[in-house]
Amino acid sequence: MFRKQQIACVFFGALFLFSVARAQEEEGLDAISASGLLTQATQSLSEEHYDAAIPYLEEYLKRMGDVEDARVLALMQEVRLKLGKIMVYLEDYPTAVAYIKQYTEHLPRYRPREAYRLLAVSLYELGEYEPCVCAVTNALSRPLPQGLKVEKKEVDFDELSKDERGGLSARQLKRLEAYAVEGGGDELAAEITGDVPDPEPDYSDEDLVLLNMTLAEAYAGLAEWQLSVEPYTFVVEHAAEADRQGYATMQLINALVSLGQFDEAKSFVLQLSQTDARYDIRVNMALMNTAAALFNEDEYDSALMLYRMVLPRKELVAYQTVKMNEIRLAEGMADVDLQIVTNATGRIETLFGNKFIDIIDQQASVAETTEPQIKPIALIKLEEAVGALVSLPPYEDEVLYRMGQLYASVGRPWEAATLLEEVARRDPAGDLGQRAFYEFLQALTDPLEEYDRVETLGMQFLETYDEGVGPRQVALALTGAYQKQARWEAVKDLFPIIGKFVPSDDKTVRKFECELYYMQAIADLILLNYKEAERAFADVLENFPDSHQEDNLRYWHAMSLLFLQDYSAAFNEFEDYSVNFPQGFWVAEASFRGGICLFGMEKNEKAEERFSFVIRNYPNSSIYADARSMRGDLLAAKGKLNEAQADYEEAIKTARTPRQGGYATFQMVTMFEMESRYEEILTAVNNYLDRYGEEADVAKAAYWIGKTKLAQGLTGEAVAAYREAIIEYGGNIRQDGVDLIINELVNVSRRQLEDEEVAELKASLLAAQNAAENETLKLRLRVLMAKLDETELELGKELIAELDDLTQAPPPVLGVICDASFEAGDYSRAEEILELFQNKFEDSDFMRSAYKLRGTDLFIANDLDGAMKIVKDAQALYGTDPDAVWAQLMKGRIELQQGLHETSLETIRSILSVRAWRGAAYAEATMVLGEIEEAAGNLVRAFGWYQRVYFQYKGYANGTWAAEGYLASARCLQQMGRENDRRNTFRAMLFDKYVNTLPQADEARAVLGASEVLEIQQMIEAGTTTNITVTVEAGDLK
């Protein structure tokens, strides 16, 4: 880097070297005397044939190696130093180092400063930075000359022996002495003498600049930035040449940046910008490197300032051309007629001078030039620098690109978008251009929110390009834009486009492709397409093994299985995650979700142990509060209310989100309600509202406050509060507290309000419904009004016809649609509705109807396994609630279909022992017991169960079960061949006022015939009563 400057300091002129064949060489060196060797070397040096002098000097050292005469030793030292200087000039640095080291290791050393200076430069050029530092340090210590320990005296050349004369004659030595006194020639051409020279002069300013620059660069090569600061600063303050000063300033800035001393670096940047050094090509390259380093250190303002200082190549070339022409003018050479064009690749092409043509490998005719064959070294330097500049790709685009990134980083997105778009426009098919286009789309997305523009430009790009990393990046930018808008369906629309990209094994390409398919799976998950999400995550895991998303992919694949309620498979995946990613991002969550899976598999003790494990090991994780709440639920279920309360309170205390705080609060107050601890309910709910304010589930809080008021006898206040909460929050589909209030308000109106109060409530609700503009609120109010009027089935039928899209329907609406569909035997939307509940409203109480509808749908379709799963899920949620008896009845029927006679009997018998299920459920259960026995061929026992139905449960379900019992009894009697008893059963059916008007009675009329039916009708009209009883030995029916 400093080779040419160093040469300029040491030697006169810049010359091309030629190998000249000399007569003495042809005769052989052996034939030349020692004095002749030095004479020939001196002659070659004086003719500036420096390489031709080397064999003579080397031969001299070889021949005189054993001589120990003081003058010969001095001559040999001069020869070593001379050889070192020649090798430096010829850029043979390894050989130069060898000779100069020999010089520094022997005596006499009359010019140690010069030797160490040359040694330092040579070592630097070889990249041997540590020895270079040592050499510069020695040089800067200003070593003194050291001679041989001999007595100084005047030399009588005539009296010297042949060896003492070093092969020279006395006359030659006298002539050389006179020549040395007179001086002449340059340093390389200076005659070789063994005399003690005048004291070595101190370093010039130029020498010190060279040494300090060499030292600084060596330290930089060793990454010893702090040590490099002082010598760089010396060069900046003392260099006479502007380009060297500018380069040193730039390197000093680099060192300060590396040290993190950004303020100091910035001051030197400002200093640099005010000098002509900004036109130095090396400075401009260094500016870009330093700017990149500042960017990586988040020093955006300073980096931007440096990038702005980088000059375009054309401007740099123009400036350097002016300097070249100044030199050419001084040398009597013609000006360069510089032509600058840009070729198809964006590179600058130039044309001037022979030397430069050779360097850049341009084809140009030089036959007409009359320029001398030898150019000044300063001109060669400039031409070489411009040649290096020309060989670079168009860095202007890189600078614009980096500036665009910087503007984006400092919150100036419009400037960033403008620059990035320009880079993309200049090079639309190139790597840089496509990378800039990707980041341009990102800036338009966030924070500019120019979504339409992103979509238009992105789709246009994808219609043109389908290979390499660029299209994948653009597809990812589109994905990000859609994600910001929650347009997950649009994300899925990219799937076929991604699938048409040209396959590649490039790691970067595959990384972006993996990211795209990962986001496709995420879109499936958010769209609640859990089956598709599970398959998508599995595909990415298979097709991109050990990818950068492996951690996330495995966790979310397990979550997909959990959402599908495949608890066993999900549990295994969460366990595998914990083993394979012990330090993974999701390790705490995976352990917690494993507990959820255990709970789903009804392994409550193990689930409790797992939640305790999470609580112990991840107290600072985001799911700590959830683990506390879940363990509280399990403890409460076991009746350990104090321990449960402690967990809930800790969950509330450590909750990080309103959801966590709300869940723990409302679970705890549910527990308080069982013990009528209403004051504590109020305290807990009010604390929750105070903590979360507008983020709180105010409707659910209002529900609990209202329940407390009801318990305190403040019915009017509770009703008013409920009404206001419904109107205020009912427009938000996610406010499930409103749905709780709707049910509670219906119960209160039926049990605690007078007719006038109910009428007043309905009038106010109807007014609110008519005034409402929010469709969700209107739907909720319609359901509430229907419940108050007991017309839910009619409303459900209306809503089935009105609502093609159920995704925006709140839970009460879905509930009445389920009830109406069940009544009509329409199961076409059963699966859709249950999935909506499970995916969006899993905690809603209205999901009961969806389970019943879907379970019946599967049972009728003979999907017994699917129906049984629905039954188990419903029973896990609702247990022995009065309206959950259908699940136990269906379970018994499924077992009957599966041929499990005894199991089904036990299942149905259990219904008769649950007090909450008394009533119509008892009638249906007794009927099913008869069906089970009948299917097993136990007709007598079946008859007994059927008969019990119409004996004991006439009044339930408008007599429907009693009527079915009559028909089933008659069927059993017919199978037993007891025709008379069968007819008597039908007669009893027609006399039974609970059933004789039902459609089932038509079968009895058909069997008995018109005349007997007429007779029975006349007897009934006459007030005749009968006691027709059919007795069959039924055995033990209990």
C-alpha cells in the first residue's frame, strides 16, 4: 500500500527495469576479481540497471565470506544494505528482509535507522505484522551507528594487503574515496565503500510519517486498534501529501469505530470531508467499509454521514484525470483524452495511456502514440488506482442501497423507500436490485402501510420472476403485508405461486422457502384449519430438516395436535421438544402444554404434577400464571379450596396479560360463589377491573357483580346493570361475559321478576334492538328477546335462513340455530358450528347445543367412534348438568350398537341414580333399557321396562315417551305370541288421555279396527273408566 511512496522517498525517479546482458556475465563471474565484482556492480547501478548488479554483489558476499578484515567487513555490510535496497525497489520483499536482517545482525552498522526503516516496510508488505511492529519500534528508537572495535587511523592504501583492499587496487580505493567525498548519483548508484561514513542523519519528517504509517497499518493488521490510534494521528498531523493524510484519517476513523469511540470518529469524518482526500479512491472504499461497520453498531447517523461522502466513480475518475494531466504536462506528455462510458454490466470503461491499457486489459491501438516508454511513478500510481476503480462493480448502487437501509433504521421510511426503489429500478434482475426491491416492499408495509401498492408491485414481480432468492423474498414481503392486515386467506392464496418457484439447493434460497411454507402453516393455524396446519407443519419438518425454524416448527406442530384434541400425540411431541430443545424458546410452554394434554387425557394427578414442575422450574416464564391457574382448577376439583385459592391469587399477582388475570380471577370467584363469599367476589372483581381498566373483560366482571347484587337481594340494580352491560358490550363478538349475562337475565326474569317488570325489561330491550347499528348486538338482543318469549326455536329457524356465514355470529345465535336444527333433524351445519365454538368460543356455555347436534349427526351417520368422542368431550365439560343427559343416553345407545349389552345396561341404569336428571330423561332412559333388553332377546324384561315408561312417566314430553312405551310393549307381546295381551295394551293406550291423541295412537286404532275404536270412544265420552292391565312375569327389573 505504501510501496510506491516509500520508493519515492528513497530513490530518484521512477524507472522501468530491463535485464541487460553484459560481457562480464558471459565470461562468468568466477573470472572476475573481487574488485571487478564491485566495479561491475557500481557501473550497473550508475546505469540504473539495478537487477543486473545483483549477481556481482551476491558473488562478492559469497567470495569474501571468510575474510575478517575490518574494511572488508564494512564493505560486506554496505553490500548487504545495498542488496536490501535493490530488492525493496524490485519488490522482492522476502529477499530484501533476508539481506537487511543480515545487516542488522552484523557490525559495523553505520546506517541502522535506514536499515530498520527498510526492514519495517518490507515486513509490512509481506503481511508479517508482529515483526514489522518490532522493526518500526527499533527504527523509531533512533539507533546509533555501531562500528568495529578497532582503533581509528588514517588509511594508507598502499600498505594494505590484497585481502584488506577487498580485491581493489590502492589506486582504485583512492579514486573511490575521492568520488565519495565529491558525492554523486542517487543512493542506489552510490559507490560501495568500506570507509566510516559521516554520522547518520536523523529521520526527516517524511521518514517519520512513513514509519508511523507503517506502524499504524501493522497494528491495524493485528486488530490492535487502540495501539494504532497514536501513529495514525501522527500521520494525520504531519503528512505533507494530502492523499496520505486523507488515507490516514480514514484509517484512524476505522480504528475509532472499532473501539466504539463514535464521537471521536465523527469529528475526523468532518475533518476528512473538508479536504481533497475525499477524492482518494482508497478513502472512498474505506468510507464504505467504515459506514458498514457503524451501521452494524447501530450508529446510524454517523453511518449515513459517511455514505453521503462517498463519491460516484465518474467524479473520482474525472478528478484523478485532472491530476494525471498535470503530471503529463510537467513531463512534456500529451493530455489524456479520457473517454468514460458505462457498459451493459454497469462498469465504467475508460481509455488512456499504454501502462493503463495493460493494467485494465483493454484493446486499444497505441501505434500512433509518441509518448516515452517510461512514465513517472506518480502517473503510474494514478493510472493503477483508476484501474482498480474501474474493476469494481457499480458501488454507487450499493451506497444507495445502504443509505436506504439507514433511512429505514432511523425512522425515515419515505426516504428509504425512494432510494431502495431506485436501486431496484436500476438493476431489476440482479441480486442487489431484487434485495432492494424486497426491502422496498417491507418499508411500504411497515410503517407506511401502503398495502395496495405492495400487493400490486409484488404480484407484478412474481409474474416475471420465479427463480432464486428474489421471488421468495418478495413472496415473504407479501405474506408480511397480508399478515399486518390479518388477511390470512390472502396468505393462503400465495401457496400455488410458491409451489411454482424453480427448485434450488442454495442454502439462502431454501431458508426463505422454508420461511414461506412455515408462514403458510401459521396461516392455517390462525384460520382454525387445524388439520391442514398439522399437515403443513409436518411437511415443512420433513422437507426442510434442521432448518432455522426447527424450534418453532416442532412446537407449533405439537400445538396443532393439541388443538385437534389428539392429546396423546401432542403430549409425545411436547416431550420430544423438551428433550431436543432444552434451551429452546418454547421449552417452558412445551412443558406446560404437556400438562394440558395430561389433563385432556383425564390423567389429573399427573397433570397436577406437571403444573407443579412448571411452577418450580419456570417461575419467570410467560406461562407461570397459567400453570398456577390450572393447578388451582385441579385442586378446587378435589375440594382443596384453600390451596386452590392460593394458586389463583399467585396467578393474579404474576399475570402478564389481561387474559391470564381474568381467568384466575373468574375461576376464583366461581369457587367463592359455591361458599356464598359474595364480598370476596366483589373485592376480587373490582381489583381485576382496577388493574386492567379498558383491557379488562368488563362484561364478565359485570356478570359477577350482578350475581352478587342478586344474592344481596338487589334484583332491580342487578337487572339494570345486566341490561346496560349487554347494550354497551354486546357488539363485541369476543365478549363472552355478555352471553353469561343473557342466560342469567333470562333466569332472573323467570324466577324473580313480576310480569310488569318483565314487560318493562322487554320493552327497553326491544328499543335497544331497534336502535342498534351493530349487527352482533342486534343478533344478541334478538336471542335474548326470544328466550324471554320462549320462542328460541322459531328464531333459530329464522336465523338458519338469514345467516349463510356463521363466522360472525355470537355464541347465543349459534346456540339457537343448533336447537332449531336439532328440532328439524337438520345436521348439515353441525360440524361447522361445533368447530366455530371450539376454535373461537371454547369457553362458551352455548356450546352444549353444538355438542348435542354434532353427536347426534355422527350417531345417525353410524360413525360410532366419532360420536363417542363427542360424548366424552361433552361429559368432560358438563358432567351431570341437567341438559347433558343426552350424552349418557347416547353413550348407552352407542354401546348397544357395538353389541356391549351389559355395558350399555350399566350406562343407562346410572342415569336413574342422578337426581339432576329426573323427569323426561328418566322416561327416555327407561325406554332405552327396554330397547337394550329387546335387542338382547330378553322380551319379558324389555316389556317390563316399556310398561314402566307409560305407567310412571306419562306426563313427560307431552306423553311422547308413554306413547312409545305402549307401542314397544305391544311389539314385545306380539313377539311372545300373546295377541290378546297385545290388543289389551292397545285398548289401554286408547283409554289413556295422555297419549290417545298423539300420532302413535293411530297404530292402536289400526290394529283394533274401526268398530272397537268407536266403542272405546263412546265409552270415554260416557265417562266409563277401565283398568286394563297386562301382566307378564318380568323378573327383577331393578
